[in-house]
Amino acid sequence: MHEITGRDCVLLVEGHPLSGMGNWHGLGETKRWNSEIREGLADVDVRRVLGVGDWEITTVPLADLRRQRQPVDAAILDNGYDIATDLLRSRGYIILNPDAEIDGHVGIACGDNPPHYFPTTQYGVLQNESLIDLSGVFIEAAQKERGVDLPILSAGTLRDRRMAFVSVGVPDDAALDGLPARSHALNLGTSHDGTCALVGTLASYIVVCANTFRASLLGSAPLEVRVKHTNAVGDLEQARRILRDMIDAQTATDVAITRLLDTDYPANKFQEDLTSTVLPVVYQVPDDDAVKNRTRHDNRVEDIVGHYFGANVPAAHRGTAWGALMAVQGWEQHDKATRTPEGQRPRHRAALAIQRTVASATSAGYPLAAALMGTPLPGLEETLGTDEAGTVRTLAEAVQA
């Protein structure tokens, strides 16, 4: 269900391509999208629905009455237990049943709602304002680096303030250079009841209820940002850097792409280098009598060449180093699972496209592209020349020159 209950407030933009069914539950506040003005939700409204400046997520101390010194002699007063309970409650403690295991635990409360979650003291409280902070980093980077305005399309709380979200739209804007990430939403969400960490994903829709929160942030979707609720949760610098780099990387890439486009690399020489030089850097080349492995090797070559002459590489780019890199990265993005650094989930293709840098690293999930860029290639000797030792200069060196 939608799980918009209690004191929850949801605000969303209707009529935007990413809005889907919009306010289908009839429980949210709405703003109509104007395709000419292209304004999203105002900051003051986003802060209001997230409760920023109105209420906060707080920790509440817990006490087991059996472990407390009685303020009066319970043997004299029949109501000694009640007096002790009232005293503790007056000091802000929540009294659980006598058999409760609460050593090292705290209660989590949203505003003046009663505590609903009782994690260990290692749990780190994360205010809803952090979602505004992270979305602001993404929006600012897009404006600074690409001159593109990214609107906030939805924000709010769910499950009686226990979950919160912000969705930022990535428009179909020519300034984004036709990246696959166009027309996606960056959905950021967090919970205050153990449902999830602070997470961020790219999706083809915005969050408007618990159903879309679950589908985008709690399902099998690749996570671009994940910050655990620990005592170090206040340090969100890594998340900020990831979101900033998803946009910033494109500016540096523009220059490199231009240099690669100016680097002649005939298709026949690319295929020869791919087979004899690039693939062996990443994959073991099988012996001729290892039929099964030889077939796998030949299939890789055939698939990459298929990308080179396919729709993903414009005809005008074939015969250049950029066309070769597009073919290799296209294969790694679409035919080969590219995973997160933890190796748990495949990355979202749109995120890979935004965050792509020409000097790819193995840790970034592009080992073959890294080999193409960083390995001396015989087919480029005439174009790039050699160093003092007679070694062919690499494409990575060429774009950094």
C-alpha cells in the first residue's frame, strides 16, 4: 500500500514525464509541471514536508526497572513500583516489560511520536535534511558543470515519518550530451526504523508512495549511494563525492573524447589489437585445442566487433580511438555485468554512463576498457608514436598530453 499515514506529508509534481500515475492515492499535495518554466518543488516546500525545522529524529533513553535503585522502600509502600516507574518516566525514560533485553539500546522517535524502533547505541541518527543536502550536491553539480537545471519532483515522509525520500529529475536536455541517464530520476531515501540505510538509485520514475519507494530503493535496483546508520553516519562526504562526480566527470571527459575522435584507429587494426593485445590483458587466451575456451574467446571478439559496427557506435566515429573505446565499453556495459566495488549488484547502466571517465580503472568495472586505454597497441604506433624506449604511447597518455 501507499503507507502515507499518521502525520506523513507527500508533495509531488504531476504532469512530468517521470511522474507516472502521479498522485494516484489522492493523499499528496501536488504541483503541476510547466514544460516552459521547468521548475520543480521549492526548497521551502521540500523542507516543510520533510519536517526540517519543525521536528527531528531523536534518541530516547531506555531503562529496565529491575536495574534501578528504588527511590522509596517498596516494602513499606504498596505502590513502590509505580512510584519508581513514574520517576523514571519523568526523566524521559521509556519503561519496557521486566523481561525486556535493553542493555546498550535506545529508542528512536520521529518528532513527538512515541519511540517505534529500539536499536543498539551504535545506531546513528540521520536527519531528513541530509536528503536535501545530497540532492543539492547533485543539482549544483549539474548547474555548474553542464548548465542544466535539475528539478526536485517529489519529497515526503511515509509510514508515520519513519521513512523519507527526495526525487530529482534528470531532464532530456541536449546539454547532457545524449547520455543514457537523461530522463531518469535520482531517488534518495532513508528510514528511521531499520528498513534501509540512506540509499540513492537511478530509476525511470519518481517516488510518490511506499510502493515506488520499495520498487526503487528497496528492491534489486543498483545502489549508487549507500550510507549505513552508524555513529559515523554524519560523515556523508563520500556520498556527496559520488553524486558530484556523476556529473563532474563529464566535463573532463569532453576534452578526452575530442582527442580520441582526432586519433585515427582503423577498424582492422583495432580488431587485431583487440584479439592479440587487449583481451589477453584481462582474459587468459586459450590454447587452440581448448575448444570450449576458444569459443568463449572468439565470442568475446565477435560481440565487441558487433558493438563497433552496431548502432551504439555512429559510423562517423568508426576508424577512431573513440569508436574503439565506445565498442569496448558498450560490451562491458550491456553484455557483461558491471558490478559495484563490493561485487554485490550490477551497476545501473545510466549511472555508468554519467560516471564514465575515459581513463577507466579496473575497480570502476571496466577492466577491458582500462586495458585498451593503458596498454601499448601496435596498431597505433604510426598515429601516437613511441617513447624514448621505443614503446608505443598509450591512449591514456595521449588524452592526458
